[in-house]
Amino acid sequence: MTACLCSATLFMPAALSAQEAAADAAPPSAAPADGKQVYAAADFARFAPKSALDMVREIPGFAIQAADDDRRGFGQASGNILIDGKRISGKANDAEAALGRINASDVVQIEIVDGATLNVPGLSGQVANVITSVDGLSGNFRWSPEFRTRHTEARLLDGEIAVTGRSGHLDYSLSLSNVSARLGNNGPEFALDGSGTLADLRDETLYWYQDTPRAAATFKYETPGGSIANLNLAYARYYFSAHEESLRSFPGVVDRQRDFYDREREWNYEVGGDYDFTLGGGRFKLIGLRRFERSPQRQSAVVVYADGRPDTGTLYERDTDESESILRGEYRWQGGNADWQVSAEGAINTLDTTATLSELDASGVFQPVPLPGATTQIEEERAEVALSYGRSIAPGLTLQGSIGGEYSQLVQSGAGGLSRTFYRPKGFIALAWKASPRLDVSARLERVVGQLNFYDFAASVNVSGGSQNNANPDLRPPQSWDAEIELNRNLGDFGSIKARGYVRLISDVVAQVPIGDTGEAPGNLDSATVLGFDWNSTINFDPLGWKGAKLDLDLSFRRSRLRDPLTGEKLPISDDMAHELIANFRHDVPDTDWAWGVEFRHFRQTAGVRLDQVSQFDTPRGDLGVFVEHKDVAGLTVRAGVSNMLNSIEYLYRTVHAGRRTDPVAFYEERARGIGPIFSFTIRGSV
């Protein structure tokens, strides 16, 4: 893998080598300061950006890496976005949301630098630091309607409006947004018996509705003495409904109609903040956060028979409260030529869930049936301490490291509840090497403690697929050794390339395990291995004479292996990403406000593996789309596009066994659903 990375980034055409030689000979004042790539706001003028997010998305060879919302507490910094040299505060305040609220006119410049060279423990690889200067009141907005042709209502309420401003020493931003989806598809499904003989024909249609309205506010206050306080507030609702209609008929079998409904009505909030001030010879930051989420959910499936026999059906209802409370302190100082930080963090995570299962009786009334372990309470108390160190160890070579440990106690109430205590080491070591003015190399080795999904402790039912998980109180947090190497090659006027290879050696990996003779649930297996490769590149065609044209290419490949608890064979991790390809071509027509482009996406995941079945989703054709954009329609940027031009079909193949996967096949299902063309519009503006 390392050889592939080096050959891809080190051995470039002779023209590029000559260009680099010229750059190396340039006076220091013409080179980026401290090895940084610096983009001024004017460098993005051709794209007519309305927000900092629009600008970051156009940085050559750079892709926003969101912080993991499911990470344990705050821990070390993650993601690859900084704002004014600081990590983004809060969890709900993700990178894209924070950048989207910053007006493009408030961006001074964007610096691309290796994270290991910064005094922000945890960062490595390519990081974008967005430097801002807020003066007065400004705002931006986006509206993105979408229209589909297959059994789908128009999406009319997707968008965001944000206002940022400054009053004295107070910076603030307010935003209202809605992430909306209106999806649908239809097509045939074929059911075959265990011998592969056709046994049923089904004409199915899916309707999908989702809205996530959200209000958020951030406040930053800087005192004349240099102390900085941040406050983040967010409140959101989540409305989700799905309806799958299945008309079923076959010679010798009574006609039927099966209606599946899935509904969730969630609300959640987050309150968080931090205070950073001078203390002794260094700086101390105190961070706090409180998150809460209530998620009532209901799934049902009812079959109506044409011959008048009683309906049959299943109903599953679950009501869940989740919370997270974190308090963290960080003290950093400079000792000699090194940057030091000591940190301590405490957190309490809870889940309280109650679920019931019912079956339809002959009179048409849902009657409860036993579902042991569906009602449970989980609480995790966790504490960690860490010492971080960073310094330059040679010209162009920077070292950053951290060592620490974690204590956690998991307590589960209810039937079969357990109380367990864990002590786990944590830490990392990272190197950043400025190999040449146009080549950066970074490497990282880290010991990671993973976060459990508390839902896995409780029994649950998937009404749509007809599967069930037993309760399993004996779950342990997974651990892993993560290693990666990243190379960033600046091609000058031709663009940029970033390549990253990584490996994860996981112990106590979470996967489906047997419970009793016939049951199953998420549990722990001894180990798993993950190998991956990411490629992000931007190729500009200006040096070749095609002014304003560029190609962005993002590739991800991942291969995983764990040992099947049934057969002992090695299998990929269930429903894991196998590969993803995103290619975007854009041409900003010179001396006009017009731009056009072509986009292609293809995604494939591994099979979903349970102990009684295997399923595989696939969309082999991928998604091809085109767009046209005008950057000044009364001051607005207006974009229109059409996607799924290849008429992509969503396929599902499912094999269900009579018991375990080692038993004979009970039946097969094969589905093909069309989506149809998708017409989208985006209107962006700023004030």
C-alpha cells in the first residue's frame, strides 16, 4: 500500500517536476509560510461562494472529514476543520453546519496544514484552518427543492438560513435549517422456495418522508484580557414516516396486500460550552456538554387476504430516552521547545428503553406477546486522563504524542442486568514530515477504545425483515490499534492529490453472535481486521488550455475480515463500506457567470450477515447527473440539475435459512426497484 501511495504521488510527469523545481527555487517570501498552503478569499471568487462551506468544498484535493458524533465524549480533537485555529465546539455543531453559518465575506483566508504540526492534540493529516473576521451583521441562505418521478412527493422544505454578527466583544450566529427527504421507488419482488422454484410474485412500492427542523445558536465572547468563552445551543425535531405497499399474487395462492409502516417522532437538544483562559504559565480550558434525546418509534405490518380470512400482522413499539453529560478540563503550556497538554474528562451516558411486541388476533386487535429483555436501563460512567506532547524534532519533522487511560463502569438494570468495570489504555503517536515544498507526509498510530451502541443490549424486532435480536447484557466496548499514512502532493497549477492508507486491528469487535440454540444478538468476537485506502484529488485543466475546468475525484476502498461464529470462515464485517467513487467535473465558463458540470457516484457495501440469513443491496449502475449554474441572478446563485440519468435500479438479494445459516435454505427473495430521474434546484444567497 505504501508503495502505491509513493508511486502515485512522488513520481509525477516531467512537466510537474520542472514546475516544482522552479517553485523550490522561488524566494522564501513567495513560498507558503511554515509549510502552509494559504488560500485567500479572492482565490474562490470564480465559484461565487456564499458561505465558508462553499469555499472549503472547492479547495483542491481536500474533503471535509466530519468528526464522529458517536465518539466517546470529547477526547482529543477529531475531524479536519478548525475555525480561527480552534476545534469546533460542541457535538451537534458539526463542521459543515459551522462552516455553513459563516458568510463568505467574513473569511480572510483558509490555511491547509498538517494537523500534527498544530498545538491541537489529536489532529493529524491535512487540516483546513478557516481564518475569519466578523464585522457587523451578515447572513446567508439556501433553498434546495427536489422533484422525483416515482411515487414521491416534491421536496419543498429543505434549506437553511443563518445570521452572523458581532456586537462589541461578542460574536454570534443564529440558524434555522431543515434536512428533508422525499424518497420513493417501486418494482417487482420474486420469492423462491428453498429449491429455487418461484413461489410468489410481488409488486412493491415504497414511500419515504423525513424532516429534521433544527434551530441553533452559537456565541463567542472574548475579553480584553484574552479569555474566550463559547456557548452552543441546539434544538431539533425528527419526523420520519415510511410506507411499503406490497401486492402479492401467485397461481394456487390467495391474493394478498401487505402494508408496512415505520414511524418515528424524535426531539432532542444540546447545551454545551467552554471557557479558555490564562492560568499560570499556560492556558486552561473547561468544557461542558449536556445532550438529551427522546425517540418514540412504531413499526407495523398487516396482511389483508382477498378471500376474507382474518388479517394477520405484527406491531412493535419502542420508547427511548438517551442522554450524555460531559465535563472536561484541558491545561496546555509550552515547556522548552515542546507543547504540552494534560487533560481529564468525566462522562455519564444513559439509555432508558421500553419496547413491546404484539400480534394481530382473529378479531383484528393487537395482542401483546412476550419479548424478554426489551425493557432495560443502561448507564455508563466513564473517566479518562491523558498527557499530550508535541514538538519539532528536526527541520520539517514534527512529533506529536499522547498517553493516557480510561476507566468505565457499565450498569444494566432489568432482567439479566450486569455491572462491569473496565480499565483501558489509550494514546497515539503521530509524525508530520515536510518532505519538500510540495510534498507532505504524515503517519499515525493510535490505541482506540470504541463506543458501544446501547440499543444492542436490549431485545428488538425488525418488523419489515421479520428478524429479531435477543437481549445481550454481556457486551464489551471494542478496542483497536489504528495505523495510517497520508501523503499530500501539491501539483501547483495542476491541482493537488491526497492519498491515505490505513489499517485497524480490532479486538472485541461487535457482530452477530448466537444466543441459546436459536437466538442471536450483537455480541463480541475476538478480532477483526480492516484495511482501507482513500484518494482525494483535484486536477485543474487551466495549464492545458481549458480555462475554468477541473475534475475532483474521491475514491475509498475498504476490506474487512472477521471469523464467522457459525462456520469459522473469514467474512467481511456486515454492512460495511466496500468502495465509493465520487467524480465531479466542473467548468466555470470564462468571462461569464455560467458554470456547468457532470457528477457520478457509485457506492457498494458488504453483505448484511445474520445467523439465519444473508442480504445484499446493490445499485450497479451508479448515479450520473448533470447541472448548470448561474452565479448572479439578481445577486443569487441558482443551480439546476438532473440525476439518476442511468436509471439506476436498487437490487436486494436475500437468502433466509430454516434456522442457522448452516441449515437448509427456507426461501430466497430477489427485488428490483426503479427510482427514476431526479430534478433538483438550489438557490443560494447572502446579505
